[in-house]
Amino acid sequence: MLSRTAENLFWVARYMERAETMARLLEVGARIALTPSTGHGYRSEWESLLQASGTADGFSEKYGDPVQRNIESYLFFDRDNPSSVVSCIERARENARIVRTAITGQVWDTLNTAFQEIRQIERQPRSEWEITELCEWVARQSALLRGAMDGTMLRNDGFFFMNLGYALERADNTARLIDVKYFVLLPSVEMVGSGLDNYQWQVLLRALQSYRAFHWAYGGELTASKIMHFLILNPASPRSLISATRKAMHHLDNLESFYEVEPGTGLPQMRAKAIMTELNQTQVAEIIDEGLHEFLTRFIGEVGQLTALVQQTYLSGDAR
Amino acid sequence: MTEYFNEMFDGGKVRQPYNGLDGWMREMPSELRAMKQAEAEALFRRIGITFAVYGEGGDPDRLIPFDMFPRVFTQPEWRKLERGIKQRARALNAFLLDVYGRGEIVRAGRIPARLVYQNDAYERAVSGFIPPRGIYSHIVGVDLVRTGPDQFYVLEDNCRTPSGVSYMLENREIMMRMFPQLFRENRIEPVDGYSDALRRTLASVAPTKCEGEPTVAILTPGHFNSAYYEHSFLADLMGVELVEGPDLFCEGGFCWMRTTEGPKKLDVIYRRIDDAFLDPLCFRPDSMLGIPGLMDVYRSGGVSICSAPGAGVADDKAIYTFVPEMVRFYLGEEPLLENVPTWQCAKKDDCKYVLENLSELVVKEVHGSGGYGMLVGPKSTKEQIENFRHKIEDNPENYIAQPTLALSTTPTFVEEGVAPRHVDLRPYCLVGEKVELVPGGLTRVALTEGSLVVNSSQGGGVKDTWVLAE
Amino acid sequence: MILTVNHVTTYDYDAPMGAAVQSLRMFPSRFEGQRVIEWDVSVEGGLRGGSFRDGAGDRVEGWSIRPPVDEVAITVKGQVETFDTSGVLRGHRELVHPMAYLRETVATWIDDSLAALAEEAVAGATEDLNRAHRLSAAISEAIAYKPGATHSHTTAAEALAQGEGVCQDHAHALVAVARCVDLPARYVSGYLFATDDGTPHEAAHAWGEIWVAGIGWIGFDPANKCCPDERYIRLGSGLDAREAAPIRGITQGSGEERLHVTVALDQVQQ
């Protein structure tokens, strides 16, 4: 397969996952905005959302003060914001259009329909939409795409590259979401374990649509360390860092066997395996010792390096 | 008042090829027609066939209007056309091979040297090179118009990369889905062999250094190009890669594709980009689309480029006049298809005649395409004609003129029902190990009443084109 | 005369670059005026690509270097026996029709001054050979040799307006005025062996060729007011300097490029 084709497929999945993350972030914000503030004001919560999404600078340049309405517009609709939901969906569709023939009709239909629908949504007055409705719509598009892929695509390199894109983007995004909660949302360390702390964890779980799953898995009191375990180390949790990493490794293995390369010899695999081994041996207590933010920053860096290796090995076309 | 030949009705009588459509047309309730039309549009949009019009901006996802009323040829009509087109394609290729070699036709005084060698499309960089099988133009699109039952004229030849073949294929696909009974009741020659034939043609001109089964790819300028859909459609049908310049590189005398498994040798490039953008080392140094070193690889027999760089000199409007001469010179045959009489404004006498008769003539730019920069005398205002007069006077070499042809009409669905509209025809002739032509082509129709301009960029639509089996 | 050539061209970059691709036209032409004894072209660390002789008779060879590229070094070494043919390119095999050399290019664009100069130079002359000589003399007159006065993108018209330039400008101006009076003309690149008494011209040299019906292509060197003789080695030709360039190359990347050239031409004592 052409390296560029693989790259386009990889990015279709990444953009779709990113659109979903952006929508989930907005949902977190909207929920927090609905609860009485606990002193430090709602402004900084929105601010922290912008920071988490990596769009704070672009936003303040365009709008100045973080006002909920503007933030919603910026994160959802704004084409100037390369990470907005609309930008992501458009790019996902454009990447798919370029490699139209490497995907199935159903996968294309899903993306094309999402694109046409979002244009419809844009044409309607904003007041007709609740942000939560919009966010649900995005989550649904993302689910539809995954379903269409699973249901219709040949299990060949194209399929593996798309899934690899999903896994790497998800690993990165989930880590960032957790980081917002811990580092950005919570104003000071003294508040760990406070009512606010627990409330914010809840919001995060809900945003990840994992609230019920968490209770099934753990039961009892909601504690920070249980939640950390759930979101980082529990292989049963579909969005946990360990699940995303395992998925990336799985599809790297698939690629190797598809290309009939000796198993486990590729640089990306070795790196993925190293990340996996470390996660397997990590305890929540150790994460707390290291500092959650520090741990997450390191993890995000490692995922970045893994992505660079994938780029070098498969997507640049230079490897021999 | 000009009499136009109506391909379906001869007075009140239905001509034989259209017998099978008369009842269909009369029995179709208007609601059904509207429904089918909407269905066709939805299908096109869903498949993603769109055409962006140069210079018009607007919606790049615009559709070319599709008219459901087929255009029909009988087997004898088609066989005659087919022979003429193949003959022309062979002559054009013989001409190209000759003028990049010894130039016998020029030495023999049959074509003025200046017209060939000073032509912008004459590519000095390929002179002396004999491409595989001596073929320069592998896909020849011949634009034809009809003025009577047995009267066809060639309007122009397209030796570079004629576009539109995806419409020929998709129009048929959609007609078969919407009106299967028509295909049961009429015996219509299939066109879907085109992609296999194209693949065979391309593979048959693999370069000398290629061993084994050649790898073929289509080279596109990219997804912003208005014909990108067609490029990806053809790549998909043939099962070959669709590549852009940056996907390729040259090394060791070969051209390579960047793939997820490392470099893969490429043997035949069906390019859909202009000569100027092929290789920045040889042509435009500022080209970002091109592949540095490609021409060196091509000329040393490491890769084939279809159509060959320099093929454009054969479809130049100034050279067009001489195509019948080429048929006689190279093939020793009489041309089966006629040219439209053409006045060269570069010639003094011709120019005088043209300026005196502007309101009767169609004037075209020598290097123009797509219906731009064109004057249709009888359909233009006094002011437009005067404007054009100045343009011709300023730069006569840049213009040729032809009589306004009485283009035939075929029934076409319009707002009020069915009405005659003017049409042309572009069949696609493949030249490789064999010279072949699928039975059909692209019929373009001027949807505006009375209009003679069929270009899709100027409000033209397309139709399915049938050749009836015997 | 037997001449030895030692020519090294180096491009170096201040940052590592992507792949480099070169198209070299650095092989002596085959005609009665020169006979190659030995000749070798190589690119350090490069891979040799395809090679062919083009329609104008020039041999071209492609090369590439894999990334990362810090430096591109092209070395030409060889020995050629040369003969004086009074500038006539006798015995040169080529296919391109002379009329293909009437086209203007950006570098040889004809402005009013060039046209006036051409017209004045050939006034009264009827024979093409005579007209060609007069054009060459007129260019020698109109443009003084002065290194550094012009640069590689200077056009014929600009050089004439300035009244000074180097061999590239002389050659551009000559082919421009020749085409102006309907004489096919082309730009030629090669080497010039400067004898002790000669002026200090660079050894890498350029001149013009004009098509004279009945004789063929004839070289004219307005920079040295002569026709090429046994001191000249001819490499290749084109419509202008860009087309006739011995080296055409592209190196991917955004690094700053520095060019360094050394050419040594020596006569073998017999």
C-alpha cells in the first residue's frame, strides 16, 4: 500500500477520535457549569478546558475572555481552530475522500453523511441546539464509523492502519483528559479527596461514558485511586491507557504478520511492548508517588515517540 | 433558419435506432420521471462524482447534470465511426513518432516545419526517443459532431489526457440500475470492458528494462484537481495505485513508489498531469507536483509515461487541419472521418475572411480548451463580436475559425417534457499492442434551448450513449 | 591538442537535507572537433541512474543521493584530443530540427534594444554566414567582459542594457539576436583552455551556435571574439543556459546552499 494512503487512513481515524474527545471535553465543561461553583469561579474551569484541548492561545487571540458560548463555538464549530469538532470531521472526511477507493462504501457513507449533517447543523440557528445533544451526535458518528469499519472492511493493512490511528489517538487523548482533571481542574493539592475532587472525577467518568462501567467494575466508594486504576491500568476499561496501548500493539502485530516480517522485530513494536511492560508493572501508588501529572506527561511523550516510529517505518516510504 | 438533424425523429417518424425508446418515453408518467431524476442525482452524489469548474469558484462538489434520455447508434453507424476513429488515432501516433524522429512529413513538404517545430507543444526534450511500441498517445479522445444521417465531423483530437471516460462508465451503470427493463428490451453493447482494456493497453507499453508483469499507476495532481474523482475511479477499476508526485522518487535509473513495505518499482505511469509538471529538472523548475529526474529515467527506458511527454503537438488546433494529410501520408489511406473546414487566422487571406464573416463563424483560441475564449458568431451580440474582432486583430496567430455547424439534436428531458437539444460525442480510443475502442463514448448535451456549447463548464450535461448490437 | 580536465563542483548545506537528484550533461560531444581519450563523471556517495543520448546529441546521466545529504560533490576527470574545425560542428549526430531553436525563453527574451542591435548588425548582409559573424561581432562590441557585473539569472536584454557581463551573458545575447533575424541559435556549455597569452577567462565556458543553411551548426564565442577551435571542449546545448546546464539538480530541504567550483584544464605536452 502507498505510504500516503496508509497515512490518510491513519488520520481518518485519528481525526474522528479527536472529534469525539473534543465533544467529550465540551460535555465535561457543560456539566461543571451546571453545578454551583466552589469558590474559584467557573471561569477558570472553562479556561482549563481550553488548556486541556491545547487551544487556549488560539481562543484568547480570537475572543479574549473565556465565555461559555464562545468556547462552545470555538471548540465545536470554528474552522480557525484546527481541533474543533467541525474541523476534525471535515478533515476525517477529506482524508477519506483522497483514499476513497481504499475504504468500503459504508465507511465512506458514514463519513460523508457526518460531513453533510454537520453542514446542516451549521446552517441552523445555534439556539436550536443543546451542546449535550451535539456532543452525543459526535459520539454517535464516531461509533458508527467504528461499526462500519468492523463490519465491512477487509482485514488488511488499511484496516490495521486505521485502528492503529484510533488506538494512538485514544491513548494520547485519554491521558490528556485525566491530566485536565488532576492538574488543571483541581486548583490546589489540599483539595484532593474533597467533595469537589470527587465530583470532578464523576464528571470525568460520565464524560467518558464510563460511570456505570466503573461501578460495575469496582462498586462502593468512589476514590481517586480506584478511578486512576480504572482509567489507566485496568485492561477491562475500554478507554484506559493500558487498553489503548494494547490495541496499538495488537495492530502493529497484525501489520507485521500481514507484511510477513519476522514477528517483534519492528521498531514500533519494540517501543509499544516497552510501554506495555511498564504499564503492566505499575501500581497506582507508584503513580501517585511520581505525581499523576508527571506520569501522564511522560506517557504522552512516549506515545508521541511511538507515533513518530510508526511514521518513520510505514508512512514516510523511506524505510528499506 | 438552419435545419438541425434530429437523431430520433425524421419528420413525424421515429428513426429505427430509437424504436425501443419511443414507447418508454411516452409511457413514463411525469412523477416517475421526476423521481428517477432525483434518484439518479442522489446516486451520483453518493458515489461522489463531481466536477469543479475552473475559474467559476463555488461548490467544488457540483454535479454535472445527467440526462436520462439515451443517445443511440446502430451497429452499422458505429462500425463506420469506429474505423474512422482508429484510423485517426493511428495516424496521429505515426505523426508524433515521425516529428520526434526524422520528420519525414515535414521533409516531404506536407506540413510546414514552423507549425511543428516552433509549436509550444513540441517538446525538444523527447526528440530522438522512441517510446515502447512507438506510441506517444495511448488514449486518444476524438470529439465528433453529427450534422446528418451519414455526416460526421471531427471537431478536435485530444492526444494528451482526454477526460470524461468515468462519466461514460457511470452513466451506463446508473441507467442500468434505474431502467433495467430498457436493457432487457434493447440489445445494447456493454462499455464496462473499458477499464480492462485500458489496463492491458498500459501494460503493453511497459519499458524495455521492465521484467515480468509491469506495475502500473495513475499519477494525479491531487485531490483538489477537478478530475480527481475520475483518477481515483479509474485506479480503482484497474486495481492500480493512484499516486501523487511526492509518492514517487527516482533512483538507480528507475522510478519508485513509497509504500508501507518500502520502495516498489513502478513501470508504467498513466499521468493525468501536464508535461510542464512532470519533472522540475527538465520542465518547470518551480513545479511542486513533479518527480525530479523522471525524464532521465523515462528516456533511458526505466519507466513509461502515458501519454508520452510532447504528445500535445498532435492535438494542437493549428495541426488539426493537417490530420487528413497525416492519414494519407502515413497510412496511404483516404481519411474516413472529415475535418471541419478551418480558417487559420495566421494566414492573411483566411484572417480577412474570418473578420468579414464573424457573425457566421465559430472562433477558437489555438491553445484554448473547455469552451473558454471562444466566440459563437450567430449566438453572440454585436458587442461581443466587436470585442472578439479586436482580439483577433491584436494576435491573429492565436485564433482559428470554423463554420457554425448544424449540430444534431437528440430528445432530452427538460422542464416541460422532452425536447430536442444539441449533442456531440467523445469516444475514447486506446492505442497499445492493439488499437481498440469500446462501443460507446461520452455524449455531451447543451441543456439550454438553442445552445451549441456542450462543455460541462458552460452548462452542458451528459447522456448515456448506446450502440445497439446487431 | 590534448587537454586534461579536472572539474569538481561541490554544493554544501548548513543543515542536513533530504534526497538529492541530479541530471548531468557533462560528457564531451561526439564530432570531428574532439575525441575522448578517457572521461569519468562521478558523484560522491551517489547512485548512478539511467543514461542516454538526447535528440540534440548530448549524453545525459541521472544520479541520486539518499538522505540525509550534507554535501553533493560532482567530479569530472578526463582527457580529450581536440581539433580545430573553424567552429563548424562537423560530424555531430543529432535529430532536432533547427527550427526548434527559434523559440524565445525567459533568459533570451528579445526587447527593443536587442532587436535594434540585430537589425543594425545584419543590415546589408544577405548571406547567413556573414550575418552570423556580424551578429557575434556586434555582441562582443556591445557587452564588455566584466566578471561579477551580472548574476546567473541575468537575461540577455538586461546584460545588453548594462553593457557588461560574462560568457553566459554574451552567449544569451548572441542566441537572442540570431533568433531575432530568424537564424536558429542555441546556447552551448563546455570548457575553454586559456593559453598563457590569453585573457584570464574561467575554464568553464559558454558560447553560442548558429544554424547556417548549407553548412550546419557553427560556434561563435563573442566573449573571445572568435569561433571555437582546439582550445574548446563542447559538452552540451540548449535554448538557454538553464537548458544547456552541465548540472541540473534538486536537493530537498530548506538548508542554505553554498556552491564551490574548481576547474583545471591543462595541455598535455607532446
